[in-house]
Amino acid sequence: ALGQPGYRPAPENLEARRWFHDAKFGLFIHWGIYSLLGDGEWVMNNRRIQVADYEKLAAFFNPIRYDADAWVRLAKEAGMKYITITSKHHDGFAMFDSKATDWDIVDRTPYGKDVLKPLAEACRRHGLKLFFYYSQLDWHHPDYFPRGRTGRDNGRPERGDWPRYLDFMDAQLTELLTTYGEIGGIWFDGWWDRPDADWGHDELYAMIHRLQPHALIGNNHHREPFPGEDFQMFEQDLPGENTAGFNRAGVSRLPLETCLTINRSWGYHRGDRNHKSERELIQTLVKAAGRNANLLLNTGPLPDGTIQPEHAERLRAIGKWLRANGQSIYGTRGGPFPPGPWGVSTWKGRRVYLHLLARPQGSWQLPPLKERIRAARLLHGGAIPFTQSEQGIRVEVPAEAWDPVDTIVVLELRDRPGRS
Ligand code: FHN
């Protein structure tokens, strides 16, 4: 079964979906023992490191500067409402105290502590939700067999018991859903490694929904959502775009999320200095909101537990922008205008926010709108001239009001969009 057939989301789940839809901005964290090598989270596969050699890495993982509270405060300062952290990535290493294996941070590292626990506590203290990323693909577990497209050269025996691997996943997910209090949801990845395998999603998803009915399930399988999934994610692309190559799936009616790296790496990469500018990151957040999607912005912390300063700096800058402009993002929905070369729109109640991201010659021309516009003004300024006809809408923004990051115009409508 690809999903959980006949799934009907519980009222708490629908409520959590609304929360998610309103939240708009989260922090993605890729952190594991691979961070030690500073070569991204795929290093085990890419360098064909043998399991026995990779295991030795764990003995060096000692993030003595890890301060969960500081991470959460930074996310909050950035204006983020939730955090999604790798509980286990493709190397199979559990960043929590798993009883289902000793391939985990408590049993194998000198640090010896579960890093998810203090993070869950800090999130609760500061009012953020916590989601767990969980890789279904596993380059370490002997029962991940038959092998998929990746992790084929890591020296594992050519045998294994797939049903036992599914039991192992069930056991770890039960741990994640019963040890850390209420969580936001599970963010699956790695299904694409074995698209033809039976992953037991029917039981797995049903179990998750039973243990925490409000918890949202998303799966980064790069297909349209399977039954039982509560949100749809896109990787390195906005919904409807496909520059990364794997976002061919259509856009569903579930809450949407785009995940994005600040540079080009998910896990810490010491040579990757391609950090996107503050402007580009803010504009991506805005474009995501205009397409009805959240932005899950990633950082790969250093092995000592600190956040790369270039990333912390950018997160703070986005937070500063959101403190001034957040009313045009949080709790809004994308539209009523479809995204265009001029920018995007968001709306809440009877207010439409035009996010002008590019400057035309002359005035801004937008498609027609059914609802009558009562007034137009700058979010940070006074009234501006506009005309509305059956042909469309034209707004004039004085040159001195132009903001190269995002010029926000507020349209006050007589009725909510789509309700007149
Ligand atoms: O292979 C992973 C990758 O390491 C990273 O976790 C991203 C995040 O969306 N997902 C996978 C590729 O689709």
C-alpha cells in the first residue's frame, strides 16, 4: 500500500493543518555525525565509506556547545513557528536514545545524550512546534535489503530481512511519538530509494495517526500525496516549479511546504560558501506565501553544536523583516492574484497584500478582480492612486516608496476574495 487507504483526518489533525498553513515559516535542521566531515549528509554514500569505518565517526561526535534553547531562540527571532530536525538521516544514525538499536547518539558517542529531548523542551518553552525528519532509506541497517538506488557500496552483506526492517522503523517511530510529548509531525524522506518496495505505509501511517492524531505526516517522495499524508512538500522549488529536477508532482490541496537550503547543502559543508542573500531568502518566503506554501529554511549546524554564523546572521535579518511586515505573511492565504512577473499576492479577511518584487516601466498592471477595491495604500506609507476596471487593476507606487526587497501595497476590499 502506498498510503493509508480510507484515511479520514481527525478534527485535531484538521486544526493542526490550519495552524501549519498559518505558520508560514520553519527551520529545517540537518545534523548528524556526518557533520564532522563537513562534506554534507551524503558523505557516507558519496565517498563509499564502509559501514565499519563510518561507525568510527561516532566516537568523535561531542557537540559540547550544543544549546537547544539558543537554537530555538534563534528560530523564534527569525520569525519561525516550527522546527523540523533530522532524527535519523540516510546514514541510519539516530540522534535520539533509541532502544531499537545501539546505532544512536547515546550509545555510540562520547556526548552520550539525546539531543532531541532538550530541543523538544525548548520548543515547548518558547511556543514552537517540533517535527521529526525520519529517513526511511537506511545505509547502515543490515535489514534494509534488497538495497535501493543508493548506499550500495558500503560493505554490507548481500542479505537482510525487509519485514524486520519495517518493524524496526515502527519501533523507532513509536519512540519518537511517545517520548517527546506532543510533536508537530513526521517528515519522511528516502522512499524514492525503493519506490517499488512495500513500505507498509498503511500500518505505519495509521499507527502515527493513532498515537498522535494531530501530528501531520508529510513524505518527501516527490509524488503527489498518498492517502494518509497531511501536507505536501517540495524540495528546493516553489510549488509548481521544477528547477531541481524532482518536483514533477502536481500541487495538491493539502497544506504545502517548500524546503530550501541557505547555501547549497543540507548537512554542514565546510566548502560551501554559496549562501543566498537576505533579499533572496526573504523574497522566497514571500513567493512561497503567495503560492500558499510555507518555507522550511535549512541550516546544517557544525559538529560542535553551533549554527554557522553566516546562517544565524541571515535568520536574524529575516526576523527583522518579518517583525515589520509579518502581517502580510502570517495567517494569510495565497492570492487572489496568481503569481506573476510583478510579484505575488496574499490575503487575509478583506485585505489583499500585493508584494511587488519587480519594477515595471510605468504603473503595475494586475488581472481583474471581482471584488471592489475601496482603497489602496502602502503598508508603510499613505494612500496611493489606483484604478479598477473589467480589464484589470493599475496601481501607482511613488518612486521613493520602492523597496528592492518587497514593496507591499494593501488593497482594502469591500468583500473577502471569492465571497462577493
Ligand atoms: O537525500 C535527501 C537530502 O539529503 C536532504 O535530506 C533532502 C531534504 O529535502 N531530501 C533528500 C533528497 O530528496
